[in-house]
Amino acid sequence: MSLTYLTVAAGLAWALATPPAAQAQDGAPAVSLLQAGIALYTAASYDEALDAFEAARQIDLAREDRVTLDQHRMLCLLALGRTAAAEEAAASLLETKPDFVLSASEASPRVRARFDDTRRRVLPAVVRRVYTDAKRAYDSGDYTAARDGFAQLSQMLADPQVAAADPSFADLGTLTDGFLQLSAAAIERRAARRDYDTVQAALAVLQPSTQGFRPMASPAAAAMSAPGLDAPLALDGVPETAAARPVMSPPFTPLGIFTFDWRDKDVTPPMPMTQAVSGWWGAMGEPAAGTPLGAIEVVVDESGHVVDARIYQSVNRVYDAVLLESARQWRYQPAMKDGRAVKYRRIAGIVSGR
């Protein structure tokens, strides 16, 4: 038995016998347990290494340390022939780092082949679990967690091994991209509404408090009914002189900070005026009439111009650029809310017209 092994084993015995709070105070947190476990793994003391890793799991670890821990737990379990437990460790590892692969310097070809086989079998279950968690967060209104979950899922589905594991993952990828955009839009809208509430609170503080002024029912009503700057305001029904009239800013309704969409039932969507699509197909040849060609997401501003356009459902990389260039030339009657033109996000499906 080597001196290194005895030293590591003694350190591990101390760490396991010491409460986590005391470990942190004495400078021996989970990272020390992790390092001890790696040393034991290197010495081929797999059972003792697993004891160290299990103890380290009970204390918070940084993401990269968690990856290292699960990697070495998995390798220990594979070395001991505990396949089911090794797959569980692999699942935990791949949830934290979906693109993880074992390098030639970290494991033998036989172990790497076993990990690759485990990865192919484990990742589909991890994909479904990540989707379930992200969708649950979205349904509960936790859009930040949903966005992060769907972003992670999109990264996982970009892996060719994952995509080939289940034919339904192609549809799941489209669904994931849609929810990712919806989550990001919901975060943007929530931030905009917070800004709106802040502005309204500030306006309420700044509103003149002179006795006798008629209160405005709402910023929207004020925008439609307020007199011009040169028109006299009424004080208890008596016309006031220009000298007595207080200086007031024009009413402000900050609808411009919003980008509305189909969920806003009180907004009239923009109506297309010109929505032509280029018929250039190059060497590809134009498809038959009525063939769906994907979809474009556009943002129409208050003047009816397209100020942003992106591919929502791709045709192909060549023609996508043609569609985007066409969309930027489209014109609309702008969306309307409470009698005012507003910015609006819409998705337009593209169909071959030949």
C-alpha cells in the first residue's frame, strides 16, 4: 500500500468525520473531498473514491466541479461494473453539460465506447426531462427559468447523436424554438410593463395638485380628450387667464415601449397593404403552387414599416435570405390600440403562389 494512498485515505477519513460547516470553517469544503476522491480514483481505490464523491455531493459545488464529480463517479462505477448506477451518474453529468465527451487522455477506448453507448441511451430521457421542466416553468410564469431551460434543450437537440436517437426530436426542436422565443418575448413584455408602471407612478407624483382641476381618468383617455397647449384649462368651470394658467406638459401615454402580439386581444393587428415575396429560386426551381415555404416573424412599427424580420420556419439557407429581403419591403396599416398606432409582432406563413 503506497504512502500516497495512506495519506489520501487519512485525509478522507477526517473529511467524512467532520460536519460540512466545520469543514468550511477549517478550509476543507467540498472541493477538498472532490480532490481526495480523484486521487483515490487514480489509485484505483474505487469504493473509497465513491465515498468521497458522495460526501462532496452533499455540499454545494460550482458547475464545473459538479461535472468533474459526476464524470469520476461514472468512471468509478463503470470500473466496478455497476452499469445502472453509472448511467444515473452519466445522466446527471449530461444534464449539467449536454455536450460532454470523454477524451482519449481521460479514459481508455473501451471505457469511452461504453460511455458513448450510455450517452446515446441516456440523452433522450434527459431531453424529455429538460423539456418537461422548462414547460412547467413556462406554464407557471417563471419565464427566465423557461428561457434558460429551452435554450439548454436547443443546445442538446443540436447534437447529431441526440437528433438521431428519436425521430420525434425534429418536431420537438421546432417546439423548443417556439417556446424559447415566447419566453424571451414574455420577459421583454414583463420588463416593459414594469417600466410602464414606473412611468405611471412618476406621472401620478408629478400631476398638478391644484384644487379644482378635473382629474384625468387614465393616460389613454387623456391622450384623446386633453386640450392643446394653447387652449385654456377650466378651474371650477371658470375660464382662467393665460397669466394664471399653470404650465403643464402634454399628456403622455408610453405605448411606444411595448411590442404587442396575438395575445393582446384589445389590439387590432396590422393589415397587409403590400406583402410580395420574390419569386427568385435560382437553380432550385420554384415549387408547385400552394406549397408551404416556411414562415417569417416580423415587427411592424407605428408607421406600418417592417423594422425587424427573422426566419421563424426555414425554407433553406439560400431562399431564407431572399424571404427576409422581401419582408423588409412589406407595408401594413399599423396595429391599433385605444385609437393609437402601436408596434406589433406577427408571424406570416409563406406559400408558393405559382
